[in-house]
Amino acid sequence: MSSTVKDIQDEIIEEFSMLDSDMEMTISYIMELGEQLPEMDESLKTEQNIVKGCQSKVWLNATLNDGIIDFQADSNTAITKGLVSLLIRIVSGRSPQEIVDIDFYFIDKIGLNRFIGTQRSNGLGAMMKQIKLYGLAFSTLV
Amino acid sequence: MATLEKHKIDIDKVRAEFPILDQKVNGKQLVYFDNAATNQKPQRVIDALVHHYQTDNANIHRGIHTLAERSTTAFEETRKVIQVFINANEAEEIIFTKGTSESINLVASSWGRKFLNTGDEVIISALEHHSNIVPWQMICEERGAVLKVMPINEKGEIILEKVDELLSEKTKMVALNHASNSLGTINPVKEIIKKAHAAGAKVLIDGAQATSHLPVDVQDLDADFYAFSAHKMYGPTGLGVLYGKRILLEKMPPYQGGGEMIKEVSFEKTTYNDIPYKFEAGTPDIANVIAFKEAIHFINELGKANIAAYEDGLLTYATARLKEIDSVRLIGEAANKVGVISFEVEGIHHFDLGMWMDAKGVAVRTGHHCTQPLMDFYCIEGTVRASFSVYNTLEEVDIFISALKSIIERFNK
Ligand SMILES: Cc1ncc(COP(=O)(O)O)c(C=O)c1O
């Protein structure tokens, strides 16, 4: 694993700083990121995999392979999907311990809270919590 | 560019009273189209709040000093202004609450506990806000009563023939809105009240979406209860009204216990105050009640007929412009509507649309609008809703439409 959780978060902060806090450009960029999110298998979009708290729907699934967690996620809305893809970019392919230790500081740094609003960032918050729960659950297996 | 006729609204003068409208959000001029959720407050309402706290503030009804007297007088004046506004028979029939929701809960809980029994029926409509569903579900469950629903047609109108079928000697209460917050449908409440009374039932009207647009005469309607919120009619938040006929209110037990609602208290027995105080336990929202009077003056000065004519113009124009866009599907096309338009856009989630609209300075509401059963009827999760107040303009409708068109383009690229 070359880049750390910190490297990727710093990279994201750098990318967003170029958008100059312009709301339209930011949303547009977030949507583009969503379009790059690897497709989630339809069979994984189960009721059980829905993350609660989102105004829009988010599905999150995780599997453990050789001590590494793979996350698959999707959303039924384009903007949330973009936000989801940011999280996935940070957390996919990491060990359970790395996931447990993650501090998602990029959210505040790129002003996502301001852009996304509480109601919706709660959804993002729920997803981050769920990611950590997966980390915790898998850490008992490795 | 379209123009509006048949009204006497001086729009520049009206807008000048709303300082909040003159601002940029996300770098764009604000277009506020979320008026059905809450509308903005004219300067006179804000001034009245400030004035109250700066010069008159005291608790009411109990004090004998000058400030208490001033506050009490101003507070009770609002009650009289509301009495006239909805043409209630007497000011004592006006009860202050936290809002429409509390007004409905008060009736469901107090009237329901006394008058609903096993096997009785309460009828609501398929167009109701959760506030006019859940309190009835709760009391029906508690009393063993049955909740029934007046169905609607595809346009979002209550099917009157079905109302006749539902009404029977078992019906004890019919509760429905005067106008729907999700679709804008204006319901034929006078007719339904007549039918309900003929069956021996009482009627509660949820007027939350009606009072700032439609003439409301509770005696002419013969409504038994009429509930509304100040914040949807240019007034302060957290304040509402319950109108009830004296003969009913007198028979109902208090809703909450506390100060103000009592005559005498001993540990053995408490005697309750007369209406309206019996239902106003504790210190009420004094400042907001006092400021609310100014909101009603604002509406009265413009005149409801003028407001309605003006908003109808906005509604007609916005509806026509939305229909120009192929991928737009209007939800709810009742013949009679207040200034509310719900729609979806093919291939774009309402959440994404709302976020994009906001980025372009346009505030609309997205989601189920607290009417999930209604969304189920249309087999949708939610809509985008644009809703108008008297300070909105045709130019704003144009901004809204071009914003929408450019968002659709962005998604299709
Ligand atoms: C039709 C209708 N009923 C009830 C309510 C609830 O009003 P409040 O939240 O002020 O109690 C609303 C407002 O959202 C409404 O539109």
C-alpha cells in the first residue's frame, strides 16, 4: 500500500481547493467523481446494506480478502454517489486496523459540511460510522 | 415576458418589506420558493418583536404592574384580530398553540379521549400532512376507534362520492386540510363539512396552507375546529391557533396542566379556568403572539383576494412553463390549487435537483413533504416542490425555469 489514508485525504483537500468554494463547480465535480465509482453488484443492494440516516439511499457492503477490506457502495442520487466515492477512495483496500483508526478530517477541510448541510451530512456521518463498524468487526477476524 | 393582471399588488413595495429577500446565496440572487414550508416575515413583524422586548416585556394576565398590563393588552388584541380574521363568533374560541400540529394534537387528545369510543370512526383524507394523520392514529389506537381514509383521484382531488360511502353513524370525526401542502389542492371543505354534519360527525380543518391565500370564514364553513400556523402566514415560528366552537371546547377536558389554565388549585381538587385559558397552560409565546398581529395586518392590507389573484398568476405561469419541459412530470393537477407545484424530472433524483437548485440560488423543497402516504399513492419517493408567496415575481419564475433547464442539460450531457 503506497498512499496512506492521510495522503489521500490531503489529495482530496487539494483537489477541492481548486474549486474555489464555488457551489456549482463543487457539485459538478462531486457528480463526476460519482460517475467513476466502480459499479456495485445489484445483488448487494439489499435492505440490510442500506445505510440509515441518508435522505437519499446509500448501500454499503464490505468483504474481507487476505486481511484487506473491500468496500462496495452506491447511491440512488448522483450527488450522494459522488460523496460516497470520496469515502470509498479513502477506505478501500485497507486493513481492518487502518479503518478503525481513521479520522475523516477532510470533510471539515473542504467545507463539505457547509456544502452538504446537516441533514445530508448526517447520512455521510452514518456511512462513516458504518465503515468503522465493518473495520471493527473484521479486526476480530484477522 | 409575461405580466400579471387583475390584482392590485405593488410588488416593489411588498418586497421592500422583506429584507431577507435581498441577499445572495452561493453567489446568486436568492429566489425563495419554499413558502409552503414557512414564508418570510415582513419588517413590521420583526419590529414588533423587537419593540415588545425593548419596551413592554412582562408575563401576562397575572401581573398588576404597567408592563404586565401593556403586554396583556397587546396579547389579547391579537386574539381579537384573529377572531375577526377567520370570523369566529367570539375571541374566546381562539386558542394559542405551538402550531397546526399542536392544535390537531390538542383536539385528538382532549376531544378524542372524551368522545371517541370502541368502534367509532375517524375519517381523514389521502392528502393529509403527517400532523393530521399521526395524532388520529394515536387516539384511535388508544380508544379502539377506526381510522378511515377518503381517497383521491389521479389529479389529487378528494373523490366526493367516496366520502358519502365512508360516512355513517359510526363516523365521529372528519379531519382534512383546506389546502394540501404537497400538491396545492384546495379541498371542497364546506361541502364535506355539510356531509359530515349530516352524518352527525364533527369536522376539524387543517388550515395550515390556506390562511395566507384563501378567505377563511369558520362560521360560514361551519367548521367545528380550524387549525393553523403563524409561520406560514408571514408570522413568527412556533406559534399556532386552534379555533373551536365554544360548545365543544367547553365540553372538552384540558389538554395540559399548569399555570394559567386553572381557577383554583388545592391538593384535593383543581377547578379549571374558562376557555380559552383552560387550554393555554403555562406562559404562552407572548412576544410571538403580539408580533403575529402585524402579520395579519400585512395580509389584510393587501387583501386576500388580491393575494390570491397575484399568486394564481404566478402559479399559472410557472405551471405553463414547467409543462414546456418534456422530462417534467407534474404531480397533482387539481382544478383548484393554491400556489404550490410539485413535480419530478425523469432521470434526476429530487435530492440532486434540490441541491443544484440551491447552488443556483433557488430554494425549493424536496422529499415527501411529510405526506408519505400521498407519495405512496403516486408510487414516488418524493417530489420537488416550488411554492409561492405574495412577494415572489414572474422574473423569479423565469430564473427558476432556466435553472431547472440548465440542470436537466447537465444531467443529459
Ligand atoms: C397542511 C399542513 N398541516 C400541518 C402542518 C404542520 O404545521 P406545523 O409544523 O406548523 O405544526 C403543515 C406544515 O408543514 C402543513 O403544511
